[in-house]
Amino acid sequence: MTTIKDVANEAGVSISTVSRILNFDDTLSVGEDTRRRVLEVAEKLQYKKRNRRTPKLGKQIAIVQWHTDKEELSDLYYLQIQYGIENKAVSLGASVERVTYESIDKNRIKKFDGIIAVGKFDRTEVTQLKSYGIPVICIGENYLAYDLDCIRSDFETPVRKIIDRFIQNGIQDIGMIAGKELTVTEKQGVRDPRVATFNQYLKQKGLYNEQFIYQGPFGPESGFNLMNQAIEDLGNSLPHGFMIGSDSMAVGVLRALQQHHIQVPKRVSLISFNDVAIAKYTSPALTTVHVHTELMGERAIEMLLNRIKDPKKIPELTIIGTELMERESSL
């Protein structure tokens, strides 16, 4: 289990500095580079803060996880969101406790002041969360149909920008290695707006080829297997540009391409999503879409506190923008 000391040693700062940064201490006077470095090291080492079960000043908040801890560590997108929730909660004097949907104690959870549900939940699950009679904020999808406040990233805009970027660099054969997810209870397929936008935008430009799209679970092993399948299926027709569903998948994709001696980005350009810490340290470093996961977590706390104050206010959908981080894996 990674400790604060491990993070401090690798980041080259004191234990107290790490503690104060991870606890979102606004009174700490450190540069933004140091703050960012500590957060990246904490993420890379998969450091997880202990649950805070006893509130210091205010509200008790339950973070309901869609994934198990093991699943989250294979793809850090949701874990980063939880860092944002926990840091903001602590800065406001609230406490948080993480539980998976399947492990909810129905009697105990009703004692919390609110729930932040992180992930993709189906009708059965959302109905169950609402039945506890406490405010619920969702991160990951649009749940306005259930009269719930929700937060999601803007994935449609960067997909169009990535396709335009490929075309501007002379790449018109564009493929996708996409993640595929199912809800826990109903086992319903989760719609990925990136796949939908990718298909629609390429069709609009007359460049769509369904043979260039591969889908599987998120994670490096899946990325490795899917790219190997694409190489086997397509041979010399392998697209010169690929959009990858997550950085963790891209790690596996890079390994598959390297094993087949396919040069990146000379032969295949790659652009992925999330911008987790490891993206800088792959070879070549990943060009990736930075998703503001911590900001999503912070906004969720603010929305929850507003909902607690005013239970009858109109539900809101907040969409958080993204940024393209240009590195070495794309032209």
C-alpha cells in the first residue's frame, strides 16, 4: 500500500507538503508545478487516501462507486474524479466515505447528507439511489430525465477536433480503439458519445469505414488485444490514425504496435483520452485529451451542497470542457 511518505520521496517534497496538497489546503504556499507534480505522483503510485468516516465540521457525503477498487486502478479516470471530490470536501469541512453500488448498506446510507454517484448507472440503480430520500448528484452521464443534477465531460468536441487534426495532417484513413462498458445491474451497454460522434462526423466527411472500429473493455490488456486484432485483420490497410478511448488502452496499443515494429507516429498516429500521469512517460509520450476530472469532482461537491440547501431547485447538467495535450504519439 502506497503511503504519503512514498509520494513525498518520489515528488521530492516533505510529507507535510504532500499531506496539505492532497487535502486541498488553500493556505499552503507552493508553486503550481509542485502541486501538479505531487498529484501526478500520487496518481502514478495509485495512492488512495483513507476514508474519512467522521465529519469535522459539516456534512457527511457518500461517494457511490460504479467500479470496484481493482477495476478503477486499471483505468484511473474515475479515481481521479474521486480525488477531486475528496479534496474539495475536506476544504469545506465535509467528510466522505466511498462505497461500491453493490456494497451499499441501505439503512446506513440514509444517514448521509447526500450521495455523489460516480460512473454509469442504469434505471434500476438510479431509482434505487433516489429511494434513499437524500440528495443525489451524478458524475459521468446526463441524468436530467431522472430529475437529478449531473456532470459530464464534453467528449463530442474533442472527437471532431481530433478528426480534423488527422485530416489536416494528410490522414484520411482513421480508426478507433474504443472502450465498451455495461451497467452493473441490468447489464445494459453504455453509450459512448465519442463513438457516436466519431461515426457521425466521419460519415459526414465521407471517410467512415466500420472495419476500422474495434471495441472492448477499458484497460491496457484490452488495448493490446484490440490493436493486435486490427493488425491481423487489416494488414497493410491498417489506418494511419487511431483515436483511443483512454490512456490505459493506449498503453496496450503502443505495446502491440511496437511488437509488430510499426512506428508511432511515422506509420500510425495515436491520440487518446484522459491525460493520466502515465501519458507523459510512455514511449513515445501520448498525445491525449486532458479531461478535467478533478474539476468535475469539485463541481459535484458544490452542486450537492446547493441541492441540500434548496431541495426543490431545478436540476442542472454541467458540461466540463477538455484540452488537447500535444506530445509525441501523433503528427
